[in-house]
Amino acid sequence: MLLEREGLLESLGERLRDANEGKGSLVLVAGEAGAGKTSLVRAFVESLDEEILVIQGACDPLSTPRPLSPLRDFAADPNAGLSGLTEEDKPAIEIFGDVLDRLRNTIRPILLVVEDIHWADEGTLDFLRFIGRRIHDSKAVMLCTYRDDEVGPDHPMRPVLGQLIPLESTHRVVVPPLSLAAVTKLVSDHAFDPRELLRLTDGNAFFVTEILASGEGLPHTVQEAVLSRVARLDENPRRVVEGVSVAPRSLEIEHAAVVVGGSLEDIDAALSAGVLISDGHGLRFRHELARSAVEESLPPARRLSLNMRMLAILEEEHNPDLARLAHHAVQAGRSDLIVDYAPQAGDEAVRRGSRREAVAFYRAALDHADELGPDRTAELRVKLGVELRILDEPGAAETELRRAVDHYRQSGQVESLAVALGQLQGALWNLRRFDEGWLAMNEAINELRPRGPSEALGTTLYRMAHNHMLARHGQLAFTHIEEARRVADEIDSDEVDWLVLMMTGCIHIVLGDADQGIRLLQESVERAKTLDNPYFLAIGLGMLGSGGGEARRYEAGIPALERGVEQGLATDADYSVAYNRSWLARIAFEQGRWDDAVTFADLVDRTTLQREGIAYITAMSALGRVRVRRGDPGGLPLLEEMTELARDHELQHGWNAICGRAEYHWLAGDPETGLDELAPAYQRALDTDSEWARGEIGFWMWRSGAIETPPDGAAEPFALQMAGDWKGAADRWSEIGCPYETALALADGPENAKLEALAIFDSLGARPMGDRLRKVLRDLGVDGVPRGPTKKTLANPSGLTNRQLEVLRLIVDGLDNTEIARELYVSKKTVEHHISAIYSKLGVDSRTKAVNAALEVGAVER
Amino acid sequence: MWVADHLSYVLGSRRYRQERRDEMPRYMVEREFPKGLEIPTTPQGQKAMLGVVQNNLTEQVTWVQSFVTDDHTKTFCVYDGPSPEAIRRAAGLSDLPVNRISEISILDPYFYVGAGT
């Protein structure tokens, strides 16, 4: 009997009707354990027409969950049309894509049920996020149940809920406790006081029905209620119940007889007493609460022998389930079996993208190091260290990796030592302990070099080059990558070849040969596509985007960053999305597209969880610099905060914030204060081979009066201006496409150049420089200085951003989207994006109407 | 119930964000109207004012009050808002100029009365 759930059922039905019209949704059903979530779902499923296809899956209460457990359930359902979904070695993202395709290309509406997602492994959480973000345009409803009282602030599901719940296509419902009226109705012919029952159970539906079924006096706990009901069974059916209790989720009927030695009649007796239910293929408890109550009540010896029998059965299976084997091995305390199954289950979890579960399996095996032996222990520690690094626990990773390194040193296993040292260096880099990282790399290289070319040597040399590149030590990086190239020529490795190609491109940019660097990085992107390696593709695009950005080669950088964002969104690589957007913010700032810079920075701010990460620093530094140049409040504190966050990083991450502070203090007439941070940064810049670091930091040193001539190797436009060639600098800046810098250079020229600069500052909304220049011009006695910026340049009447105006002008000029994309060095998709924003701001729905509206309000001139 | 539940979550998360960032900062927004600002006390004037309020809502900024010079060429507007950028976006939507934004706090002369005795 399902009471007080009519409203919920009706809402669920409504969601399915919407789905039938192409408006899919995610429905989260929350409630405490025993609130009746599963009963609600079951009643809903039973009420549905034949026309609706129901596909069901669930997460397991195993001590370490099976990776992608619900997806395996989908694959096993012959009606679902998803057979082969979870085949061995299929990458998670492809599996998710297959399910999405299924949901999008269906004629019948689909109800996809995932139960108990509070137990989901990490891979399943990725799945929920992937589908949850995309389900809105499918003919499907994904219905997930979870225990909301078990999802605390540190629960791995919390960030996933945080991302999904605000979406318009997500609906969350809570299954409320039963009311007094409902309890009274249920009690009806029992001799209980409904008020007393409600007080004891807090209206928990499972608890209420369990007590009513036990038929005795009021017990104190739900466990007591469950156990008293089991105790009333005869011995043989009771043994069946106990046997099923060691199998989380369910026990296959054909196994039940073997495990518990019971007959089919005993199974029937347990079923008819209502303690167990059968779901078609297996026996299970009506509720997980009941299962764990029975399991915990088993005497230790009985529990052990039941788990041993489960192991024996599972081992016989054709394609044994590693996570289940590992679970029962741990429950049975058999270390010989744990060290066999847990590492395999860990490897499988890695393949499925369930890193937290992999860590748990590896740790379970490492608890039995004696049984593993020293070599396998070290091997597992390296694997564990790799996963811990990815999970952002570098300190724990360091501990594991150092122990592996010690073992390989003592046993003289050089290749393995080099691999472990390479990972250790990565962990130390995450911990910002660069010097110790270099020690690790030097040790690896000294061991590997005498043994001749190998993949380990090539990778280690690449790694050293990469670290020098990050510190902008271009020459040192070049020496190492050249040696790596010679190694790569001797061995046959696509990976090492690619890494060398990509890194050589980065190094050329650092060394000032941007043309060659960009060409090589573009080649690396193409080759990553040929190799069909999404990880390489993401790195290549990020390097081309940020390298092109740093060298102010926007025509190469922007399209790479936009593609990086698109690729990241398609694969839910959130970090990659944030990193590429942060560089789009920085470039928009440099190009004087400040509204766009703010938009990108806001996007990073709202979506990034790592508030100390590099993407966050880059984005917030751009926002801070926009505020400084506009004369808006809040710029300096933000830049000070970013300077602190970037303090232990390489110079590249802090230099924008530091230059922005110097600019602020210079504008405020107090350049001395800016030098506190600027002068040490300048020393660090001189220690690099980066012309743009030397150029920009040198420029603000010069502006602040701390140096008189440009440093060697400063980027051309900065060097020209510092040398007094304001005209040459302005021309270069204008070619590059940096209007604010162009105006800064013009402001150093004679009267007419200053007036030109003022017009640019006014059009950008750069009030502090505008005010400053006005005063200079008035002091010079120049006539006809505009009193202030005109309203039109401050906020154009249509509310369009500068970029949107640019697009609109090209539309008025008659260009099509492809031509506009080419003209602005952006993708066609981005142009379409801008155009739809323009339409909505102008309130039109066609190109012609947009042109007319734009001309009418004076947003553009023909 | 669906809608209410969804909203309470969104509002809940917003409350959290505000608590974390303390209170909304307060800003003084200076606007210049070289030809003078005229808001007629007619239905058109009322519509214009409501439009401003509506636009502010989309950016979560609140117009607290304004002072206008006698010649109507300049206004000083007190706003609460999440950031100076939100103030600028709201101004753009309402077609209002922004000449300067300053973050401000209250200085009350009577706070000092009696402080020296």
C-alpha cells in the first residue's frame, strides 16, 4: 500500500509527458533510508503504459563499489538496446556517449532509473553529470534515488549535485515521512497506538511496515524489528536469509542453493514470509537496512564461511566480477585472495575512470604487503601514487612514491626507478617543492643515460624540458628537448615523438620564435587527432592557446582556446574548460574587449571548484586589471589576493597581477609602492628567456622610474617605447591589436598623438588614463580637449558589447558567418553565438531586421 | 512542489554565496548627462523608471537612491550590487551612462557626537 505519494507520482508522470515532447529531464528523488524511495519508483514504473521503455540500474553497497555498476545493469537488459555497452577497455566517455545517443535517438520515451546513487562510484558520478547536463533535449527522464541524509559536505556526490541541481532540466523531490493519518490507516487492525508508532519511527515507511509485520510489541530499533521477524522463520529458510545477507544487493537464485545448502522449498518459505523478495534473477532483501541488520547479527565464523562459499562460486564464473571477489575476499579475511583480486579490481576501476574506488582497492591490497612481496608492493604504490595525484592528494602520493623509489633503488631496477621518480617529481611539483623535484629528475637521468636510449629516458628528458619551459628557461629546455629528440629517433614510440614535437613548439615561443613555435604546435594538434588521443589533443590546444596568447599572437591563440573549450565541454573535462576560458579572459583584456574579459572571468569564477588553481589566478588577474584600467573599485584587492596565490608558482602565473598592481599605483601617483612586488619579479624575469616577461615587467619598472633603459631581450613594442620611440611602439601595438597599449605609447608623443590617445582611452572607458591625459593636455594649453567621453562610447544605446558591435558591423557589411569567423579569427560556432546574443538584445529574429535595428538606434553606421 | 523545491535550492545556494562574501558592497555611481536629465512625471516617466528597476533585477543590483545636481547634468546614485561589473551591465541595459564607480561606506556625523567628552 502506497500512501501519501499521489502528488509525487503525478509530478513524475508530468515529467515523462514533457519528455515525450522532446523536453527531457533529470529527476532526483531524495529521502532518508527507508523513506520509501524505491517503493515510489516501483509504483511509478508499474503504473506506466507499455509504450514507455524502462531501463533500470542500481549502485551497490559493496565496501568498494563496482565501477559503472548501473551501466552494467543497462547492458544486461535485453530490451534496453544497450548490449555491449560496458565491453572491456571501452573508454568511459564512449560508454556515456552511447547511452546519450540511445536517449536522443528513440521513438518511445525512455525512463532511465538509477537507484541509490549515494553509493555511486566515481565513474558513475561522471556518468550522471554527463547525462544530467545533456538530457534536456532528449525524449528521456533519468530518475535517480539517493539518501540525502548520507550526502554530507565531503561526500563525493556533493559537487555533482551542486552542478546538476541549478540546471533548469533538473528536478529534485523529497519523499517525506508518513503523517499521523497515514500511520493510523496502516495500523488499522493492529493493536498499536499510532501516535506511539509515529514517535518511534519518525514516520519512516520501512520502519513502520517492518514493525507491523513483526507483529510483536514495539521494538526500540529497526534492527530489532527486522531480526525478530527473521527469528520466527524455521531453521532452513532462516539459513537462506542469512546467506543472502552476505551478498550486497542480491544473490542469484542458482547460487543461493549452493551458498546456503537450502532447497527451493526453503527459498519459497523465506519469500512467502516477506523477508526476501525476488527481482527476477536474484534474491534480495526488501531493503538494504534489513540486509545489513541480518549480516551484522551473524556470528563471525558463520559470516566467514558464507563469504568463503561466495568466493568459491564467483571464482567459477566465466567472467568473474572483480569488485565482488575483492569484497568477499576482504570480508573473509583471506589475504592470499585479497592480494590477487584487489589489485585487479583496482586496475579495472582505473580503466572505468573510478579513481576513488581504485585507490580503495590498491590500499586494501597494500594492507597485506607481506603477502604481496616487495616488488608487487612497490608496483602498487606507484599505481596508487598516480591515482592520488589525480585526486589532488599530492602529499599522500609523495609518501607512496618515495617508498616505491626506496625499493627500486635498493633492488637496482632502473627503469621502474625512473618511472617512480618521474611520478614523484610530479607530486612534488603539485606541492610547489620544485628543488626536490629537480633532485628526483636528476637522479632518474643519471641512472638512465648510461643505459642508452629508452622510452623512460625520452620521457624523463621531456619532463625536464617541460619544467624548464614552465619556468621560461628556454635555453635549458631546448638542450633537454634536443637530447630527447635524439633518443626518440632511436626508439619507436608515438608518445615520445609527440611529446617532443609539442614541447619543441612551446620552447620556440619562449625563445621568441613565435612563427616556428605556433607552426609546430599546430602540427602537434593535427597529430594528436591522427593518434586519436583526446588527452594529447587537450594539451596541444591548451599549449597553442596559451602560448599564442602569451606571445600576443591572438589569431593563433583564440581559435585554439575556443576549440579547447568546446572539446572540454564535450568530454566534461572541467579543468580544461576553465583553463582555456581563463586565457580567453586574459586575451580579451589585452585586446581591450573588457566586457568579454569580464564574461569569461565570471564563467571561470562560477564554475571552478579549485579556487587556488592556475585557471582561477589567470582569470581573476584579468578581471582585476580590467577594474584598474576602468578605474573601478575592487581591482587592487583582487590583484593583491592573486599575487599571494601565485607566490609559490612559476613567474608566468603571477606576472599579470604584479604588473596590474604596479599600474594601479602608478595611476594613483605612488609608483614606489608598486615596486615592492615589481622589483623582485623583474629580477626573476631577467633570469628567464621570455621576451614578454622581460618586456611587460620591464615596462612597468621603467614607468615606475626604477630603470631608464629597456632590459636586453625585451619584447619589441615594450622595448621601443622604453627607448623613446613612441611612434614605433604605437604602430607595433596597433598591428598586434592592443588598443590600450597603443594609446599608452601615443600618450608619450606630441599634442596630436596625445589627442589620438585620449580618443582611444575614452572609447575603451579607461577613465584614469583619460583623466590623466586631459590634465596633461590642459596644462599644455591645448585647445579643444574633449570635456569628457561622450555617452555613446560609454554605454552604447543597444547594450551590445564591443565584440558584438564588431560582429554587427561585419553583418552590415554583408559578410556571412564563415567570412566573419575568418575576419575575427574565431570559430563559426562562436560567431553564431554572438549573433544570437545580438538578436536577443536588439529584439529581432533575422539578419535584415538586425541591420535595420542597428542603423536605427545608431549602434553602427553604414 | 517541483518549482518550490527547485527555487528553495537555488535561493539556498545564493544565500550561501552572500554569506561567504559578507554583505553586498555599496557603490556610488556618478553619471553625467551633458544635455540634462529630464524624467517627466507622466506614464512615460513611470515606465522608464520601472524599466530601470526591472533591468537592475537581472543583474541583482539595487538602486538605493540618487542625488541630482540643480542643472540636472549629473547624478550621484547609491547602489547595492555584487560587483562593479554588474553595475555597468545594468547601466548598459537601461541605456544609462557610467562615469565613475566608487565603493562607499556610511560616515555619520552624529556618530562622533559625545565621542570627545
